[in-house]
Amino acid sequence: MEVLRAFGKEEDELTHYFSYSGGRFLNSIEYNSKFYDFEDDFEPRNDIEYKRYAKRFAKLAVYSVLSAVTGVSLPWGALTGIRPTKLAYMEREAGRDFVTLFRKMQVSADNIELVSRVLAEQEPYRSGGKSLYVSLPFCPTKCDYCSFITAPIDKTREYVGEYLDCVIKEITSSAGIAAGARSVYVGGGTPFVLGAKELGRIYATINAVLPDCEEFTVEAGRPDTFSEEKLSVSKEHKVTRICVNPQSFNDSTLAAIGRKHTAEQTLRAYEQAEKFGFDINIDLIAGLAEETPEDFAYSLRKAIELSPADITVHTLSLKAGAKLKENVKRLNIAGIEEMISLSRELLTAAGYRPYYLYRQKYQAGGLENVGWCKKGKACLYNIDVMEEFADNIAVGANAVSKRIFAKDERIERCASPKDIPTYLSKIDGIISRRIEFFK
């Protein structure tokens, strides 16, 4: 179904027959009253690897049929998972060259090269360990494409005080678990929608629990929430990295997606943050509000002119819970491939390096999200969490903690309630469950 969906053929009738014998995977596909047979030889080392390759070769068989029938080649071929880099690491750890598998799965040469570049950039940072995530799910307004639990601050202000009390209680209770974490990420939402004193309370608690963490990132968010006071408080409490998230530098696009700020406000917010010496991350989204490749190229060039430490390029995705998904069943965005190709070309030419990569379901063009950084300026938290290198202690509503069991190729999760009132009413149980989870 994942492959059918990728081709827009999920309503079609397809029958799949499978068998395995002596290292040979046999897949037969019946489609449009025709049969297509595929054989793949591979000796799995264990049951986990057997199941993994059985799925992989089945997807490849379906992909091969649909690609031949439609004449369409997808940029990631038959790969449908969200972490191509993780698959590449697994092949390496098994003593195999991931390029061989990616070619077999019909991944484009450009994407194979992209994965190689990401792996090379991540090499100095693969120490693993722990990270801490703090969820502050408050925003000025909700964007059409957003699937987070955030709601406009004017509708949630009554919860802020109690919510901060609970988050502080969670962070404090996690002191033993989080000890030694190398990165902290305060996300949202838009954390800077809160006041300077409210932010200071959270920061001070984090400083007490992790006085010497290597990286402290705050997803400050929308430019219209910035102030000198909030930036000053952030600096005083050892924040090292600030995210300024314009998504676009085109005012008509910002208005269309429900943003209440302008491109000029983004520039002012950036200048304010830059004066305090933070590393700065900027997020852009390709495919917003009927933008053309020229529109997106304009945003890319404006971001590059600012010269931040990190520019992340997201491809628009339909997400459950987002207003956009209620109104659109499939994203067919003209020029989306050109937009992503432009991002690779312009960012590489400007000296930026791809350092993390992931994909999402229902993503326009079957493309991807890529974080680009200047040399030595990779965001550790992004690497640890996106690549699942490190345990993640996550606090707040809708926060999902993860434990990584690399040797067993296993990940366990511990999730908190999504909505704020339920989270507040169950805080003691949430804390107890997390402590038990990380024992």
C-alpha cells in the first residue's frame, strides 16, 4: 500500500504472492490482469533480517511493476521509510556497502550521493548518549500545514501557569535520568510566545539539571514573538542556538498559510538574535501556497544572505491533524522537484553541508527534509533525534521519550498525553512512568 500510495494508485487492485526458500525470495505481482515475477537472492542472518528483507523485496517488486507500467521513476525508488540514512547505517554495520542496496532499490544517483554526504558530515557527531526535549505547545496562531497539538495562545493562556509548573516538575524529576545529556531542545509550538519571565523559569530549571550540556537550542519560532528581553534572558541562561522559522520570505505566502508576520519582521528578528552571538537555525518549506520555483528560490537566497549556522529545507507534507490535510487528499505541487534541486544547488554553492535527512508520509513528490549547516555548525540535537543515535528524555504534553537499544536493533517509546488538560491532570503518573521507563 505504501508503494501504491506513492504512485497515486491506492485505489487500484493488486495481488501479491510471496514465498521464500533457501535464500531465495520469490515475489509475484498480479496487476491489470498481468503477472510479474521477481527473484532476489539473500541469506538473512536472523529472523529480524529475514522480515526486513522480505518486506524490502516485496516493495521493490511492486515498485518495479508500477514504474514500468506508468513510466515514472520516484527519486527514492522503492524506499518508503522515513530514515534512508538509518538504512544506510544498518547496511554498513552488517559489513555491506549501502550503495549496492540503494541502487537495487532504484534510488536515484543524486539521492545516493546526498546520503553519502550526510553520513560523512555526521561522522564526528555519532557519540550517542542522551538528549532532553522540552515541549512548550503554545503558538500565536495555527498554520494550515501544522499537525502539532498547539493552539493559539489566546485560547490556551489559562493553562500556561499550571503547565509551566508541571514541566518544571518533570524536568526536575528527570535530573538523574538526563544527567550527562549533550543537547537540550526547547520546542513547541513557539516557545517565544511566552514572556521572558516564563521562559526564564524553564531555562533556570534546565540549567540546574544540566549545567554543562554542550548545546542548548530554543525553537524561538515566529519572528513576531521576538524581543530583546527574551533574547537576553535566553543568553543569560546559556542558550547557544536559536531557531528563527520564517518558512518563506514572501509576504503573500505567509498570509496564505496563516502567519501573522512579514518577511521584514523575520529580518529584524534575525538581526536581534545575531547581536547576542547565538548560532541561528532557519527553516524553509518548499511547496507552500502555490509558490513557484522562482518564489522558493527567492526565499532560499534571502536565507543564504543572512548566513545562519543552519538552514533546513522541508518539503510540504500532509499531516494528520493539520487543516491542510482536511482540504487536500494528495499534494501535486508543480515544480516541487525543481525547488528541492535548487536548494541542493544553491546551499552547496554557498558552502552549506547536508547533515541530517528524513522523509515523511504524504510528502510532496515523495521528496525529503534536509538540514544544511556550515562547517562545524551541525545541530547535535537534530542528529541525535533524527538518526536515533541517543536516548531522548522528553517532557511536556505530547512529548515522546525514546530508549535506543542499538545492539538489539530496537527502540522503545514512552508517550505523554497530547492535550494539555489531560497532561496536567496526570502529571504525577507521567513522571512515575518515565522514571520506570528509563530504569
